[in-house]
Amino acid sequence: MEYVGFTDIILGILTCLWPVWLSIAIIMGLSWKFQKKLSLYGRIYENPMGIVGLFIVFFWLFAALYADIVAPFHPLEQFAALKNQLPGVIEPESGLVQFFGGDKFGRDVFSRVIHGSQIVLVIAPAATMFAFVVGISLGLPAGYYKGKVDTVLSFLANLVLAFPVILLFYLLVTPGIRETALPQVMAGVFFLFPVIFFLTLFYSRYRERPQLLAVQSVIVLVFGGWVYISLVFDADPFGILSLEPNELNIFVAVVFASSPGVFRIVRGLTMDIATRDYVAAAQTRGEIAWYVALWEILPNARGPLIVDACLRIGYTTILLGTLGYFGLGLVPESPDWGTTIKEGSRLLRLYVHPALPPALALMSFVLGLNLLADALREQSLKD
């Protein structure tokens, strides 16, 4: 087999990633220029570590968006002659280079790492977002009303938090549970929360403007209903949204395991902010409880919640990798980073190249999120 040198590998990777570099330069360049007008996001550019974290996150975001352009091979395409070949091997027919070599099936490791970012950047942020909606929806009334509401909800949250996270994930995605209706039932409950949340949000603000409220409610019900039937029942009439059974199980497991932690953070913030003067002013004006919670308390809790969201996406990424490594993630041929690390680690003593790139990719993405979270925490404390 023919190979290219180390310098050619580096130059080839940098060339393949040109859409990523261009997009990062445009986004970060414009953000730097108008940072004073971009609120909390703009202030990240005052922190060197925040810039590094933002660069890493943007890199993987655009790598996922441009995966079909960047990756020279399809992630599932197999080449019998390239099994376990070293980095820089040239595929004889096309003349294209496998920059990170081939795995045990002859698949291009570089292409699988790039396409694996798509899975991470869809499941981890989306599942975290749903967990935040569930946690916020339950944490606000617990912290605002206190009493029996707080006692019951806190007990349920502590019950879930009492389980070791890895064991909880293992139980929820194990093959025996996959074959039952439990994941779909849990998804049906969790995915109702965003619809209820936004209906309550708009009602509490625009209840005295019925025409505007009606329009907003119809939009929420139509869009939310479409997302609901697409994700829960895999019945999207347009064929845009769908979740495979394995993806649905992982999604539900992330929401179930993460939402109690979000609940406790929101509950604590609500109890603190509820004592502020502007909350008392809103109560004096005669505003209903949900208006005070959603439009007075929640916006003033956004700083810590944004920081926690960045960290939680990183934790979710690690958990997805862990599940994939133990064979409890997506389908075995999936290019997700955990599965790719597992397949590459089986011959780790002989070949390092199939396992090392996805491991470094996972590590770098989590590192970027942590650096970004630290920068956001520093800036939010200045508010």
C-alpha cells in the first residue's frame, strides 16, 4: 500500500476542513467586532479561555454541519484492502487518503470521527434542552410555592438522584427495557413539558390580550404537536424529524437523569430571587404567580442556567461515549465516538490510530464546553 507523509496528512486535513475554518473566521470575526452589542455572548471575547472554548465548540459545530463536504469517504464505506492500515494510506481506486488510517473493517477513521460529531451535536444539546425544560417547569413552582409542592417534587428529584448515573443509564437503555413500551411512555410524558411550558409562558404574559394569545397558542400547539408525534410516535408526516428506537431510549435516559439536577438548581435560584424587591413589586401589582415565576424570576436566573447547560452538555457527551463504549448506545455500525472508540480499542496493543482520534475528539469537545462555561460563569458574576 502507498502512504503519504506526516506533513501531507496535516496539510490534507487542514485543506479538507476549509469550510469549517471559513465559517469560524466569519462568525468569530463579526462577533469580535460587535461584541459590545451582543450582551453576555459578546463578553466571552474578553476572556482568552472563553475564546479558546468558543473556537473548539464552533469547530465541532461546523464540522458536523459540513460533514458531507469535509469527510472524504462515507462513514460506513468499507475497503477490504485497507483494514487496520496506518494513517496516510491511499485508497487505490479513488486516490483519496485516509488521514487517520482504516479501522478493522477498512472504514476511514477520519470520516467516522467527522460524521460522529453530528450525532453528538444533535443528541447531547437537544436532550439537555428537554431536561432543562422539565427541570425549570418543576423547579419554579417548587421554589416559589414551597410547602407541600416543594416537599413532593424534591422527594421525587432526590429519589432519581440517589441512583448512580451510569447504573441508571444502563437500566434505561439495556436491551430488555428497549423491547418494552416504557421508553415511549416516558418520552410521551417528557415531551409534553415544552408544550405546557410555552402555553403557560404566553398565557401568563398575554392573558389580557386574547387575540394575540390565541395566535401564539395555535402556533405552540401546531408546532409542538408536530414535534411530539414525530419524536414519540415516529409519525412525522413531512419526514423531517425522527428518532430511531435506540436514539429514543438514550434521549429519554438523558432527560430522566439530568432533569432532577436542573430542578434543584432552579429551585434554589427561585427561592433566592423570590426575595428580591422587583419580585415583590410584581406581586404588589397583582400579577399571577406564573407570571412572576416565568417573567420576573426565570430571566434573572439565566446566568447560572446557561453555565450549567454548557457543563451538562459536556457531561451528556461523556455519558453518550460511555454508553457507546459498553455497546449500549446506538447501532453497532454507528460512527458515534463511543462506538468508534470501542471498536478501535479491541486492537489497541497493535493499532492505536482507530481509537485515538475519536477519544481526542470527545475530549476536545468537552474541554471546549468546560472552558466556555468557566468564561460564562466569570462574566455572569459581573452582572
